[in-house]
Amino acid sequence: MIPDWYPFFVVDYRRDTYDLSLEEDAAYRRLIDEYMMTRKALPSDDAALSRIVGIPKTEWIRLAPKVRRYFKAKNDKLWHKRCELELRAQNARHNRQREKSKKGGLAKALKYKRLAASGMPNPATLHYKESKNLPLELMEGAPVDECGQLTKKGPSEEANKRWLSRKTRGRP
């Protein structure tokens, strides 16, 4: 799961980074973005970090001491406490939503299974022309598409007969 967004708390960020220069701030933010997009710790290698930030290695070496202090080095990786918290929260939200969807899908499947078991026609395969408890306009002879829906509204056969009988009264 690679989300296309993550929560960013501007007030917290500014409070923690007020002493960074514009270059250091941009480098730090790019590292955070990479962390959140890849969903894993960053490499501790200066060459890799300079590529992530998008600056030459010599520039990165100049900025690195101030930017690296926001990360914790462990097993040749740079870990970020806040990013890890946000990733765990995203995973928890994702898992909760997945469970809700799973329950909804099972409920729907059980509903259709019960309908099929009770002898009720399955809504997906209901053929209106063969049903006997439908209005006359849906019976034999009415213009319907392959799903059994009326293609054009028109008077029912019975209504046509009534209209014709009124019209022809008194005429031979």
C-alpha cells in the first residue's frame, strides 16, 4: 500500500525545525517525503541521501550534520520517530477499513445466498419476461432490454384494449 498522501502537521514541523536554513529545511523535507513514500527507513549512505535530496554529494556533506540529527542511525539505516508513528497509524487505519470492507462483502454474499436458498430469484439473473407477479407492461410483448428493463415507456396492453374499445363504441 503506497498512499498518495500523509498527514503533515505544520505547527509541529516549524517548531522542531525553526533553526534550519532554507537549504537544510528543503533537504530534511525531501528526506521525510522519501521515508513516507517508500514506507521504510532511509539508507545511512551519504551518496544515497544526496541522490534522494537531489543535490551534489559535496553540498549534502555540508548540510548533513544539521539534517541527520533528526534521524536515529541504527543498522545502517536512518529512522525517524514521527514518520514511524504516522506509518503505524496509516497501517492501523488501512487494516480497520479492510476489515470493515470484508465484513460488508461477507454480509452481502450471505444476503444473496439466503435469497437463493429461500427460492427467491437472484436479482442478478431475474428475467422479467418470465415472472408472473409483475405489472402488465413488463409481461410478454413489452419492449425490454437484456436485463429485463423497459426500453421505452408505453401504455400496457390492457390500457390499449380499453382505449380501443372506447374509441370504437358506436362504430360498426
